Amino acid sequence: MIHIAILGYGTVGSGVAEVLATNMQTISGRVDKTINIKYILDLRDFPDSPYGEKHVKDFSIIDNDPDIKIVVEVMGGSGAAYQFTKASLEKGRSVVTSNKELVALHGAELLSIAKKNNTNYLFEASVGGGIPIIKGINQCLAANKIEEVYGILNGTTNYILSKMVQEGSTFEYALKEAQELGYAEADPTADIAGIDAARKICILTSLSTGLHFYPETMQTTGITKISQSDIAMAKRMGRVIKLLGRAVISDEGKVCAVVAPFLIEQTHPLAPVEDVNNAILVKGNVIGQCMFYGPGAGKLPTASAVVADIMDAAKHTERRICIDWVNPSENMIDDGASVLTDLYLRISNRQHTLPDVLEAVTKVFGGNYSILSAESDDFYAIILKDQPYKTLEDNVKKLEKMDILVKNYIRMLK
């Protein structure tokens, strides 16, 4: 019998308990061991919980019990979750988590502690909910040199953008609806500002390279400036707007990673991914391009991934599942000078005439552009060709200093 402790009894924690109870016979048969929930840690009271005396409020009870072999950290955050994870790994216990913030910030350190103590730190549920993307990269695609990984990594923003396209909703209305349905938090900043997606692309990048890339090393732009004008222009171009996390890995192993809205062609595999679903494309030098698709969030899909990791940890009590990251040197972070994109600019037409705007755009970005807007539009829409990622933000700021009001700018996925 394998005794486990669950840290956190919120949406995911209660889902883990539910999945274990529902499929216990199947799970035990596949692991060849019975998995028993001995403790559930949470500061709150749960008078209606079926787990009665298993509920505890003091981590030391778990920490001091030699029976515990696997700790399931589904608390979230990087405070107590970090302390409890580190303590558990140092005692030689495997830790399973869905906590993308913790993995993105401290993954290299925690994996190092796991290695030192011959145990496992597993985090399949930290990216893509129930999609098996971590094992996909770490095991199934292990024979490949990963050249690029990108995709729709946040279900909340994908739901909002889907509603804006399908129903003509404003950003504000679609966000409110997402909050009412429980897809977005009362404070949705982590989702709509791209922070959640940044954490996830960092984890995927780190898996792909063995180097721990951190969220603060990348350009991160959310979806708060997307308007119906942008949606209409995308349709006119035969494209849709998606918030993507994207990492491009050079032959030398340098990484250029961003989170931003992208205009993608309607024929692209990511274009029909709607609502809260996620999809991730991985390009390997042997396999080419493959896509992982499925529910990117939700109680049971996420719990399914957590329980799969629990099963892996239960099977590997005597040896590690090899995941190792090290901190990269600064010269492994690509500044984006060699990664090019076409760029869509939506510029206010109230301050300047089109010739004046084009003169300024040419001065800052060069003269390789086309004009997409019509006379009936209340803005100028300009497509700039082959712009390096490195200078996008600075060049937009230069335009604004010239009194050119840039309402929005969006990369175009080639």
C-alpha cells in the first residue's frame, strides 16, 4: 500500500480524491499497489467531506509520518507550497503538483533536490490541464531535438476570444461571462495579462531544452487591448486571433520565448480550438510537427493528470523519472533579433492623416508595409513585413513619442 497526502482541498484537490475513489480498482491494477489517501491538508473545515478524520490543518503531522511516500501539492502559489514541497523532497518523498507558478519559479531547484534524494518531482498537470504534454515532450519525443513549441495555453483567454469572434462580444462582456461561469477568477489579471501562459511556456521551454527559463525573461502581452475592430480585421485577412505562448529554439540552443496575441490563418490547426480548450504544437527535428489537444483546465481533467503522476510515482519508488533542468547562462536567452514576424498595427486616424502616419511608420519600421484599412474604418490598419521580435515594443513606443496613437499591435504567425 502507498500512503499519500493531499495538500489543498480546493477544486483540484477534491478532484484528485474523487478520481482516486472512482477509479481505484483500475488504478490499483495498473500500479499493482493500493493507493491510500492518509491525510488531506487544508486550513478550512469541510464538515460534509467523506474523508472525515483524514483532514488535518498542520503540515507537521504529514511531515513527521514515515508512512507517507507521495505528497500531492495542489495548494497553488509559491509560499507555503514551496516550503512543503522542498521539505517533502528532502525527506525522499515524491511530490506531484499542478502548481505552474511553483514549477516555473523554482523548478530547477526542486528537481535538483529530488535528484539528490533519489525521488521524483512530477508536474504533468501544470500545463494543459488533462493534456499529456509533459510526458509527451519528456518521454514520447525524447529522441527529438525540439525546435519550436507553441500553443493555446490558457483556457480563460481562449474562451474570451472565442466569444468575441462567435457572438461579437466586447472584451469586457466576454470577461464578465467567463467570471460568471467560473472560468475566470474575480481578479483575472494572471489570465488576461498573459502571466499564466508565460509560466506554462517557461515550463515547456525548460522541458524542451533542459535549461530553466523564467517568466521574467520573456516579452509578455495579454489580450486586454483586443477589440471588435481587431476581430473584424483578422476576419478580413482570413485569420483569427489567439493568445499564444511560443518558444523558438535555435540550432545553438538559444531560446526566444514570448506570450502575445497572434493573428493565425484560419487553416492553421490552432484556429478551430475554441472555448476553454488548449492545444500545443511541438516541432521536432525528427518527427516534424505534432499537436496535443484537449481540455486545458477543469476539476476532473486536471485531477486526471495529477493522478497519472501519482501512479507514476508509485511505480518508481526505487528510482527516478529523469527530468533535470539547470539554470541557463545569459547568452542562451535569444533577444529575438533573428526571429521575424509580420506585424499588424491599428492606429488612430483622429490625430494625423494617413500620409503623415505612413511617414512616421516608415521612419521607425522601414518601408516594407501594406495598408489594410478602408475609408469607412475609423482607424488605419497597416501590415509591416519581417519585423524582428527584439524591436517590436521599442518601435511602438517610438511611434507613440511621435504623437502616433497605436491602439493595438499584433504579431502574425507565419
